[in-house]
Amino acid sequence: MAEGAGEEKKKFSIWDLPDVPMGQLPPHLELQRSRVSCNKDAPIHTESIQYSGAYASMGIDNGSRLDRFSNNFRVEVVRLNEDDMEFDMIVIDAAIANSFRRILIAELPTMAIEKVLIANKTSIIQDEVLAHRLGLVPIRVDPRLFDYLSKNDQPNEKNTIVFKLHVQCKRGSPRIT
């Protein structure tokens, strides 16, 4: 006869497990829900579960409500100096935090790279990619001191910054890192 043939089977529910207390998420899910972690390669846990019934079986309301957001959201300044500001946005969805980041970047005054002239280029990087990468290099200059360059204007010292980069890489020479 099989073991336990005369015994009655006990009903088992996953919600009876001790690591899932009602009204709160297990620690690993709470960490994923409430934090964006920055790893070496890329941030993780950036996606959010916004629909209101996601954690309803555990007694947690995950819906988005304006009153809850306005009462709980806060910004803590970590570091502030003349050149930069570091702050934490607390109790905010990663997508909304990214929206704030994009707004802040859009409001920074910038100057565009108009042309990149490359002579005798021997690298495998396309001109457009090189121009884009050069455009990411921050230059400490106040754009308000310059005039905007329209299509009819000629470049001059009031509307243009000129940089010259002289780099040479000879075939067969040791690789430069």
C-alpha cells in the first residue's frame, strides 16, 4: 500500500507561507518595486507595475493616486555646488523620474556642433558617430554670450566656437588605449 493512503490530504495555499505576510511584499519584491539599482552595465528594475490589482492578493494597493503621490513624494539634495547638483527623488515611479531627467536636460542651454570637418581620416568610426561623440563632450561656456547662427549668417567670433583636433594614428604603430 502507498504511503499515506489512509491519511487525508491537507490543503495547501501559497499565501500561507511565512515569507509572504499580508499587507506587505516580500523583501526582494519590495526592493524591485521601490528602487532603481545602478549596475556597472545599466540600471535595473526600471520597469514598473502600475496596474492597481498587481499585488491585491497580498493586500497592497499599487494604484497611482495623485493625493498619495503629493503626500509622499520628496526630493533630498545629496550634493550641491557651483557645477552640479545630485539629488534623490523618493517615492516616485522610474518612468516619471526619467521624465523629470529629460525635462532638466532639455532646459540646459546648449550649443550645437554645426560641422565636423575630417581630413585624412583612417579610423573605422563614421564621421556622424564621431561628430555625435564630440558633441557629448561638455564645454564650459555660457551660450548667452553668443549670438544665434542663422542660415544667412557667416561664422564669426560672436556665434561660433572653433576647435581643432590634431590626432594621427599610423598603421602598424602600437594601439593607443
